[in-house]
Amino acid sequence: KPLLKIENMSISFSSPDEPDIEAVRQVDLTLTPGKTLCLVGESGCGKSVTARAILRLLDKNAKIGSGRILFDEPGGARVDLAALKPDSTAMRAVRGNHISMIFQEPMSSLSPVHTIGDQIDEMMVIHEGLKPKQARERTVALLDQVGILGARERADAYPFQLSGGLRQRAMIAMALACTPNLLIADEPTTALDVTTQAQILDLLRQLQADYGMAMLFITHDLGVVAEIADEVAVMYLGDVVEQGSVYDVFAAPQHPYTQALMSSIPKMARKADRMRLAPIKGTVPSPKDRPQGCAFTSRCPYAFEPCSTVTPERTAVGANHHARCHLLTRAKAEVPA
Ligand code: SF4
Ligand code: MG
């Protein structure tokens, strides 16, 4: 049973003298307890904007133009987060409590002037009404669970006194303080060395198994996707161009963009022992001059007649596997009745 469903969500940015920019277009995503959905794509494709929209943490000039973000609260009520005011009591109750987020840079969620113990205690005091002493016991247990040795003493450290890897663990502990139903992770391992990255991914997998939470994981690293994803959604210039189980998408990518990303893996893996998205011929058009039709037309080796004028529809290519490409509708049309 899904925990959160994004339906037909579009997000645009306004600026004083220019037309609105579409950053995310008609996105549908489903998050399920105990499962990880990876959002993949090059920087600027709308991954982070999509994630921040769920928590209503968008910049002031961004607007959710259409769509719903249906979230099943633990009490059983279903709320449309897109309809709540970002600073409303209802939204504050969701943020950090039922849904929390971790980032590439821990200092964006940790305060530099408070000890990590005090910051985690405070989450539990505010959201769960614990007494400070009870909260500290839980904080120590949590720091221990995320693999911080000497947790009771470490709780008194300030973030700057910790290494990058330990800071990341402290941020994860803080995100888990109120046992969220959904954890959103925006490139949480990108700034870490390969060994620490592997440890943090292991930790997140273990915590997900312990807590049964849903995870939305944003990355541009296909190696990370292979490690952690159950489902994948590939984004290009604000569109989800392909979506399916990690097995289906890796075994049989259907969209030319996904195929280009996948074909870059072996070469990159040999070179750097990592599977970062390799550059694909051509450049991503600016969302300011979004092309008509399929946004991938300018880089696609298969582009044909309707591509530059008609936006491809979402087409099913298997059970829970979809892609947006005219090749798929053409293939269907050619199947004799
Ligand atoms: Fe390529 Fe056309 Fe498919 Fe876009 S719709 S990915 S341009 S074939
Ligand atoms: Mg980002």
C-alpha cells in the first residue's frame, strides 16, 4: 500500500521580467513503506525540486502549479501536502516528524552553535513531548545505532568537531529522531570518499529494514542506484522519462536517454571504479528555452518526425514500467490488430 503518491505535479519558477520556467512537468511518483525509489538525472533536471516540493521547502519564487501530493499520515488520515501552506501547523507536523530529509552537506541541517546531542534531543522534545532526560537517552541510543562510537560523549560534540562521515551519521540520526515514515535523501553520499559512501549506504539500508520506512533517494550516480534502489525514475529537463523496477530499467532501458546513461557505465566503471553519469553528446537545453515536443530531441540519435513538435505520452512497456518516447507509441501502432 503506497505511503505517498505524487500525481501530475508541475512546478514553475517565476522571475520579474521573464516568462515562468517549468522546472517539473506532470510528474507521477509512488513511495511505498520499506522500499527505495531513486530519482536519477543530470544536475538541474528537477530531482531536488521534486523532493523539496514534498516537504514544501521550495524557494519563494517557485510554485506548485498543478497536481497533488497525497500522504497517508500514521493516524490514517490522507492529506494533500500540495494544498497545505508551507508554514502551516499541519505542514510543520509532517516536516521532520513523519517525513524528514538528509542532504549532501550536513551543515545545511545541523546548527553549528549547538551540540549534536542538544539538536537531536530538541527534535524529540518538540515533536514527541519527551522530557529532556528521556530524550537524551534516546539520542544516545540513536547515535549508537547510526554507528557513532562513544555515543554518550560524542553527543556533547559540536558539528565542527566531527569528521565528514561522522557529521553525516549525526545528520541521519537527527532525521530519524522522530522515526519518520518517509526519508528523503538528496545526494547524501556525493561528497564522501568511496569507503565512507559504502558505509553510509549500508547504514541507510539497515535502518530502512529496521524501521520499514519508505525512502526517496536522489543521485546522479548509477552505482548508488544499483546499490540501493528498488524502483528508479529517470528525469530529463523536468520530465520523468522512464520509470520502473531497478531490475527492469537496468536490464531493458526503453528511453533513449536512459539507454545513453546505461551505455556509459562499463567505460566509466573501468576508469574510475564509479558509475557516475557520463556526459552524453550535446548539452541539456536550458529550461528557459524548453524545446517543443520531446526535450531530448536535440541529443537523441533516433529523433524522427513528431519528436520536435509533439510531447510523447507516458507509455506502459511492462508491469509498472513506463517511458515517454514516440518510438514506443510507434512500435505499438505498428503491432497488427
Ligand atoms: Fe528520441 Fe523522439 Fe523518443 Fe524523444 S521521443 S527520446 S527524440 S525518439
Ligand atoms: Mg540537486
